[in-house]
Amino acid sequence: MSKDYPVPAGYLERETEVKKSRFIARVAPVASRDEVHQWLAQAHRDHPDARQICWAYQIGRPGSAAEAAMNDDGEPSGTAGKPILNVIQHKDMGDVLVMVIRYFGGIKLGAGGLVRAYAGAAESVLSAVDRVVHQPMTSVKVTMSFADEQPLRHWCEVNGARVDSVDYGTSVTADVLVPDEKVNALKAFCEAGQLHYDLER
């Protein structure tokens, strides 16, 4: 099973200035490409007049990320997205998006200057953001009788799992997020109580 790894604790913004150009760096925790697009759309809404909104992200474990991407947004190739991604990888952080919003100040920075400015902006926000440890979780759907709901909730509290949603029909169906290393324990709990479970891999 995959081990825990650090992720950003939340959203943070930091601003730096280089030769009158403003670089507004934002960091946000992301778990999917959809979340990346939502954060980018928000940045475009917040800064419709920005010259560039360059970004990079990696999802998954640092060093073996499931997905990573970057975008120079019109800056010379390799001068914005790549430096941002390099800083992310150097910080050994997963599930992270960094956007750098640039307002041009009238003085051209040149390729080397851009690389330093975008890397510096990414560094400033990633150094400041708090980290939390991500625990890989598995979603398990559990179907049970009404009498079994409280014992399941108690099991979740004790084992660091959480009940994400509950659907009440003729029986109770709960979506449970379980730390990967506790999946077998949940299976055993369900089997002992004759609860039906379905792993959503």
C-alpha cells in the first residue's frame, strides 16, 4: 500500500515583485484534474487583466506522481510552468497546484529572469504554506440494517475512517472513506456483522 505524504494544508497566496512586474503565487491542494480547472477558473475570474496565469501541479505521491502537468500561458517555452513544477518537486509535496499570476510591469525580464521570477514566486508560497499528511483512502460502500449504523460509525471514529454520505431506504447505505491500511479491518468488521460491502476502486 502507498504510504502517507505531505500535501498543502489549504489555500495560500503570496506576492512578489520583479522589475515592476507583479507575480501573485497561489497554492492549493488538489486531488483531481477537475479541481485544478476549478482553481484556474477562479484565478481567471479574480485577475481578468493579468498578462499571464502560469501553473503546474502534481497529483499523487511525490517522486511517483500519478499525474503532473504545467503551462507557460504564452511565456517563452520552459520559462514558467517548468520552473514552478521543479520547485513543487523539490519541495517533496503531493496533491498540489501552484498558479503564478503575472502583471507585466513594462520591463522585459529575459528567459533567465523569467525562470528565476516564476521559481521564486513558487518558492515563496510553497515555503509559507502549512503541510498536512495525506493518508491514502479507499471508498467502501456498506449496506446494513438501521441497527448497524451506530456500530459502524463507532468503528470509523476509532479507526480514522469517516462516513462520507448515508442513504436511507429499506436498508442503510453508507459511503465510507477508509485509510488504505484499515480496509482489511473494515472487511472483517462487515463480515463479522454480516454487512454487505463493495470496494469502489
